[in-house]
Amino acid sequence: MTTTLFASVITIILIVSTTTTVSLAAKNQSQFFSLIKDSLTGKYPLNWDEGKPLCHFTGVICNTKGEVISLDLSGWSSLSGKFPSETCSYLPQLRVIRLGHTRFNFPIDTILNCSHLQELNMNYMYQAGTLPDFSSLKSLRILDLSYNLFTGQFPMSVFNLTNLEVLNFNENGGFNLWQLPTDIDKLRNLKSMVLTTCMVHGQIPSSIGNITSLVDLELSGNFLTGQIPKELGQLRNLQQLELYYNYHLVGNIPEELGNLTELVDLDMSVNKFTGSIPASVCSLPKLQVLQLYNNSLTGEIPGAIENSTTLRMLSLYDNFLSGHVPPKLGQFSRMLVLDLSENKFSGPLPTEVCKGDALQYFLVLDNWFSGEIPESYANCMTLLRFRVNKNSLEGSIPKGLLGLPHVSIIDLSSNNLTGPVPEITGNSRNLSELFLQRNKISGVITPTISRAINLVKIDFSYNLLSGPIPSEIGKLRKLNLLMLQGNKLSSSIPSSLSLLKCLNLLDLSNNLLTGSIPESLSVLLPNSINFSHNLLSGPIPPKLIKGGLVESFSGNPGLCVLPVYANSSDQNFPICATSYKSKRINTIWIAGVSVVLIFVGSALFLKRRCCKDTAIVKHEDTLSSSLCYFDVKSFHKISFDQREIIESLVDKNIMGHGGSGTVYKIDLKSGDIVAVKRLWSRKSKDSAPEDPLFVDKALKAEVETLGSIRHKNIVKLYCCFSSLDCNLLVYEYMPNGTLWDSLHKGWILLDWPTRYRIALGIAQGLAYLHHDLLFPIIHRDIKSSNILLDVDYQPKVADFGIAKVLQARGGKDSTTTVIAGTYGYLAPEFAYSSRATTKCDVYSFGVILMELLTGRKPVEAEFGENRNIVFWVSNKVEGKEGARPSQVFDPRLSCSLKDDMIKVLRIAIRCTYKAPASRPTMKEVVQLLIEAKPRGSDSCNLSTKDVSNVTVLKKPYEL
């Protein structure tokens, strides 16, 4: 009886104790979630209501006892603040914490008492600071801290967590250099180890070969050295092996890697591997991706590779490979990418590579291939880029090749191709770059070229083309580059070229063109124009003389200048005869009478229409205020209204024309001056069918970008006026124009301290865009003509339209073919990929640095065919032309600052490295430039008001 009574009492006590414990746990858990809502502000799911059970909250999982075991807030990017500390004091049974893609601050050291924790995922949080010792988290199976900003020592304690299955620290470049431990094989359960761009150096330990559970091994973007241990061939479950961008891995590729029968992806690019490609690797049964580019490999491609049924991507460019390519490569597999560029391959091109109906990139440029381009390539309907330039190919261009529906770049230049330019079908709507230069192509330029409405670049130079330049080229409204020099083109220059508002480079030199230069071309004023060595006659249009382009007309004995401009030319052109003068006056009279007649006729028509519609229009109302009803969006305090702006949009106020509109200088009644960009009208009769998209996206791009940022080196957008018919952007006015004008028009001479300050200002503006915003902005069209200079020559980065236009187009079409950037400033990776990164902006900035240092344009004839200033500077610096590095500098600059300029030259060279990963970030560039400031000057306070800094050489003509 006593025993029974005692047992009952104990049972009651245990029940009460358990109930109390559960009650306290529930209370603690409730307190914790209240702390979360108090600490983190933002938008929560609707079911996160204090009146509802915690276990029903979105992202919360409980066990059968009601204890929280999983907390998943990943993707809750609206939350901000600091996450509560002592997490596991409130949630002692917590096993999973997922916080990826959030932006709040999470103190990692507060979870070190989470003894049951099995998963910690904090990827894409961009957290800063150092990491603690993880030794106490012995149950941890998944640790993913990728894409953060951690600094200090790498937490070597993670290699003691023997239960780990996933160890990911991808893209954490702030750690101190560290090495993989030799006893890394303690992690016997590891399936994924991703330590990309994580500051790992030293050799790869051979003991990794003992972790046979590994499925994914990624050590790219580090500083690993030595040879690849053959023991990696023991990883029988490995599917992905990535060692690219280590630069210093050497030796042969181990034959033992052919034992990795589960391998799908092998990338060992951008290292110093030598020897041949192992045949065993090319025989792997599941291999889909083989990338070995930018090494020093020799020998031939093993023939076994043409029997692969899985291969999708083969990228071997920039090696010393030779011999014939297996002729039936791709016969059994659906290949997406074939890149064999910059090797020594010879013989015919492979004929079966398109057989899988999936090929998107065919890149074999800069080899010794011979024979004809296979006709089968004209059936590669999925192609995006086709580059076979710099080979020894013969025969004609296959019919249909230029009409492929998705192709964006076709480069057949520098071969021995003959025959005519094929007809272009209406399918070529995605074609943006067409290069046929340096061949033996003959016949006429087909007028059907206008069907490729998205063409941005055309280069047909140095062929045997004859006949007229087709006027239909004027329909290619996005054309940025037109190179037709070195042919036998005849007839006159078509005036329709004046419709090419985006044109940046125009070269018609060394042809047989006759007649006069159309004055309508004056509206273009591209950065580079060349009509030299033709049979042109008549007066040079005055605006082209004012634009500083007079040197582009030499070798045309029939050209002359009107008397009023005789002194503005350094070329000693003859003064036009009186007949030209009279003809010009007659032309002006005829034009004037025509304008009056058109005006009177239009007035009568409008009056009749207005009467018919019983519309009452007051006499004092302007045309603009009658027709345009604007939505006004202001970003700064303004002292003007839309009427004052619209009434000033007249020809005499035009400053120039850009890729997306006309720019006006407007003097306000208040005494202030503003610049107004009027985007090309969507209802203009010259508009292409897709122009409305371009206008809308360009407007949205600049408004959304410039309206939301504030920086002294970013041009200030005051407001935007938008309506159905008009889109106007009102900016602060920059009285000293563009950096291009200051460097290349010959009006003024900037000394080195001023150029240095301009460089530093541009760098600070770009660093702000790349690093100081929540979401980085990639400009994508950094060039000297997009850098504006204020009254003190402080630089302002301008023209943000292209980036967002491409982003908008790319959102709908992953195969978008619109090319961002400008010829001469484009990073070399655009030859292989259309994906833009911040490193593309860094490259373009490096080109601007070289402009500032040399005084030269990005592209000049002296640099050679298809060469830009980067190539020219590199040759000089490396002494390939018997020159010293200092000989690249602008001879007009003082020699006393040569040492300071050499420091900046080193920065420019780093910015223009071929490999994007080798280029510094813009934040690093700013620091490097600060360290390179001119001696004896304060780089932050250089004043260009001092006349010694800016020398006026020749005043530009007032238009």
C-alpha cells in the first residue's frame, strides 16, 4: 500500500514537472519571437500573429513536443536591424537556422551554445566582421557562409567538425591568407566543399583524396600553387571539380582524373598547366563541361572526345594546342559551347558540331584553320555567337549564315574569304555585330542589310567591295560603328547616314566616293570620322570644321572650305570658289522659302482642323503647352516650371546629340543654367518599330538610377518631365563639356595634376556605384564622352541609360543581343560572354586612365587593325617596340611628374588585365590612386581655377 502510494506521488510530481517545463519552454519561445519582432523591422508574414501558435508561423518547424527545431527566414530581405542574441537560450532544441538572402545583422557568436544545431545557412547576407571558434557545434552537418564580407583569420576550427557534410565559404575574399590542413581527411562525411575566392594559398593536400564521399569540390579564385595531387583520382563520387583562376597551379593534368567516372563538370582554367590533355579525361562517360582555357597546354585534342554522348561545353582557348580538331566532334552530343580560340589548330573546321541542334557559341578565332566554312553551319539555328576570325579560311560565306534567327555576333574577319556579302533575311533581328573586314569579299553591299535592325557594329573594311553605299543603312538606328574603308566603293555618301543618331565611329576613307559631303551629317559629330582619300568635292560642312574633325578630309583634292572658316583648318584646304558660295546662298534661299511655305501651309491646316473640332486655342499658348501634359517627378528643389523648359527647346540651344536624345543648354530666368536631354520621340516618323521600348527603358533607366543616388562625382538629375509625346530629363549644367572634348578636341591643355584629379573623381563615383549602394549599379558604358566636367573640372559620371535598357531587354529574352558599351572601351570578355560585371566598368575606366596619360583616343589607326589603346600601351610598356614605358605619356605634359604618372600607368594596366578576376575593384582603384597623388600637391584640393592647370589652346567655335 505504501509502495503504491509513493509511486503515485512520484508520477504526479513528474507530470507536474514536465508540464511546468513545457510551459516555461513555450513561454521562453514566445519571448524570443517577441524579441525578433521588436529587434527586426520590416514586413512579416500575416500568420506571424502573437495570438496564433508559434509552430504555425511561416518558417518555423516544431517537434511533437511543440519545441522549435527549425527557423527559416531566408529571403526575408525587407527585415533590418540586429537579430536577438542568445538564440538557443530561448530555443534549446534548435537544429536548423536559415537566414540566406537577408540584410539584418546576425551575431554568429551567440549561437555557439546551440549544441543540437545541424545546419547554419547565412549565404548572401554580406555580413562583416571576424568569425568565432566553431568547435562547440559538434552536431553541425551543413555550414554555408557564402557571399559575406568576413575578415581576419579563417575559422580553422571547422575542420574539426567531423559530422560536416557541407562546408561552403564561397566568395569571402576578406580573410587573411590561409592553407588547407594536411589532415583535412578527418571530414570523412563531407559531400560539398566550396571555398571559392576565399584566400586559400599553398598546395592542395593529397589527403583530400581520402574524402571519397565528396561530390562537389570547388577551390577556384584562390592562390593555390604546385601540382594537382594524383590522389584526387580516388574521389569516385565526385561530380564537380573546379580549380580555375588560381594562376599558379602547374605541371601536367593527372591521368588519374580519368578514374572520376561520375564527373560532370571539370574546370581548371587560368592556371599554368603544361603537357597534353589526358585521353582518359576526354573519355569520361558523364562529362558535360570541360574548361581548360588560359593555360600552356600543348598537343592535340584526343580523338576520344568525338565519341562523347554527354559533352555540352568545351572551352580550350588561349593555349598552345595544335593539330586537327576531331572532325566529328559533337556528332553524338548536344553541344552548347565550343571555344578553341587563340591556339594553333589547323586543317578543316569540324562539320558535326551543330548536329545536336543546341550550339550557341562557336568560337575558333586566332588559329590556322583552313578550307571552307561548312555549309551545315547555316543550319545552326540556336547560334548566338559565331567567331572564326584570324584564320586562313577560303571560299564564300554560306548562304543563310547571316540570317540565323538568334545570332548576335558574326565575325569572319581576317581570312581569305571571297564572293559577295550574302543576302540578309528578315530573321536576322538579333544580329548586333557583323565583322567581315580583311578578306577578299567583292560585289556590292546588299541593301538587305537593313533587315538586321538591331545592328550596332558593321566592319566591312579592306575588301574588294564596289558600287554605292546603300542608303538603307540609314534604317539601322542603333548603329554605333560603321567601317567601310579600304574598298572600291563609288557614288556619293548617302544623306541617310545622318539618321544614325547612335553612330560613334564612321570611316569611309580610301574608297572612290564622289560628290559632296552631306551637310546633314553634321548632326552626328561622332567621336571619330574619316572621309580621307576619296574623290569628294565641294565645301566641307562648317559644323564638321567646328567639331574639330577637319583632319579627317585629307586626300580629297576637290574639297574646300568657305572663306569664313579658312583660318580654322590646319590642313590648308583651298578656299571655295564663288560658285559654291552662290550655290550655298541659293540653297539657303530655297530652304528658307520652303520653310515659310511649310509653316504657312501647316498653320492653315491646323486652323481649319481646330475650327472643325471647335477647339478654342488661346493665342499666347505655345505649341508645347497645348500638346504636352507632363507628369513631373522632382528629385531636388527646383526653381523653374515645365513651361520655361519647354519654351527653350529650340535649335539655338542644342548642345549635341546622344545615343538616346538631343541635349539642350537652357538659361533660366533665375540666372541658373540647366542641361535638358530630350529623348528621341516615340512618334517621330524616323523611329524604328522598337524605338518606344528603347525610349521607355532609357527614360526609366536614368530616372530610377540618377534619381536615387547622391554623390559629388555623379551628375545631378533635378527632375523628369514625361508625357505621351515628350520625355525630358533636366540635369545640372556642366560648362566644360566632356572629358573627350578636353582631351581630344585640342581646345585646351589639362596639366597632369588636373588629369589626376579627374581620374580620382571618376574612380570615386564608380566606387560609390559598385560598393556603397545596397544593390550595385553597373554603368556599362564608361567612356570619356560620358564624363562631364564642371566649372572647376570636377568630373561627373553621366548617361546611365544603357545599363537598365539591357537589363529590361534581358529580363524578357535571355538571348538579348544588344551590346553594352562603346568600341574601344569594351572589356575583352564581351567577345565570349554578354554578361556584364563591375569588372567591365573597371576595364573601361582603365582605358580612360590611358587616355588621360597618353592624350590619345581609344582607337587610332596607328594602333593597328582591331587594336586599341590597351594593346598599344602594353607593347610600349613591355618594350616590344624598343620604347621605354615613359614614352607612352602625352608629350605636352611636364616631364617633372613622370614618376607620378608611371604609378597611375601601373594602375591603368591592372584595370585592363584580360582576366576580369585579375582586375582590382573600384574601391581598390581609389586607394591606389590616392597613393599615387602628384608630389607636392593635395590631390583632394587641386584647384583648376589656377590658370596653370588648364591652358586654353584654341577656343571652340560658338555654334
